[in-house]
Amino acid sequence: MFKGLIFDMDGVIVDSHPSHIRAWKRLFCSLGKSLADEELEFILDGHRREQILRHYLGDLPSYKLQEYGVAKDKLFREEAADLQPIRGLVSFLTALEEAGIRKAVATSARRERAEFLLDRLGIAQRFAAIVASDDLAADKPDPQIFRLAGKRLGIDPANLLVAEDAISGIKAAKAAGMRCLALAPNGRGQLLLNSGADSVIADFRSVSVADLETLFAV
């Protein structure tokens, strides 16, 4: 039975990927590293900023990870002034609330940035729990993030749905024993289905609570 929905944040709640890409490119450029767009796919797959920094810059000492991470977050806030929720999200949250479906956010972002974005969108209070990278010992595709969110919601994994847009997140949701709804506004729908998603939508305008309940009827 469908009782709860756990949302990833970037690319699922908020259309933040372009702002992230611009902020990362500015940071790398300031460090003398120029990256082509096709080299930035790793950034969009739900990794923490420390993983991203190590992926592109090598095995940095902890003080450099902190320094560059703070610089990137500053650049992101500059780029994020006009961020908007994913289309249909606000109405969809209302429909979930009317149906008694509990909601959580589970994100690889740090808690400070997660709360900043949710507050900016005016929806922070609509989620019963927020799990951020600060709470985790392992990253996606490890299922820890979704198991912790489910525990905080007090709902069995078999009754939970995860909304994701990244392959690592889909794998984490399925490893946690949860169903997964993938968002693919960019033509990646078949790739996400092949990665284990139970259903794919372009945005929340094209899905209803009744649609999601059918995923739990099989």
C-alpha cells in the first residue's frame, strides 16, 4: 500500500541542475581547470560535493575539500536567485497531503543547502523529515539514505515510493526495497527504466496519486 513518498531534491523538487553546473564550472575555471559539458555528467548523478571534487581534482586533503566546497556553495547561491520548483510539484504536494501520504526529502546535499532551497521555495514545512548528506556514512547507490528517510517517516520500505532523477538514486531506492518514480524531462526515460525505475514521468503535472497507487497493486 502506498503510504509515503521520499523526494530527492536537485532535479526532482527544484530545477537546480543548471545552477549547479554553472557554479561548478566557475569554481573549476577559477582553479585553472576547464571542462566541456559532456565531462560534467558525474555532477548530475547525485554525488556529494566531496566526491565531485575528488572526481575532477584528485585526492585532495580535507582542508582543500572544505575550502573548495564552501567556495562552490557561495557560487551556487549566486546562481540560484531565480530557482523554481519542478513543474507541477506544488499542486502534487497538495494532492499527496489530501490523500494522507507522508513526505520526506532525501538528498546528497548538505543540510544547510537543502534547508536554504526548501525555504526559498516556501515548502520546507510540507515535509515530515529531511535526510541530508550530513546524516550519512555512505553515498548513493548505497540504500542508507532512503532507509533512514523511511525510518524517520515510520513507514515500511514496501509502502514507500522514491522520486529520483539519477541512476545512482534509483539503484539506492531499489536496494532499500522501495518502488521508484523517475523524473526524466531530458529524454533519459528509457535509461532510467533500464536502471530499475518502476515508472517515468517528465514532471509532476503528468501524474496523480491514483497513478502511483497502481504501482503498489502489482
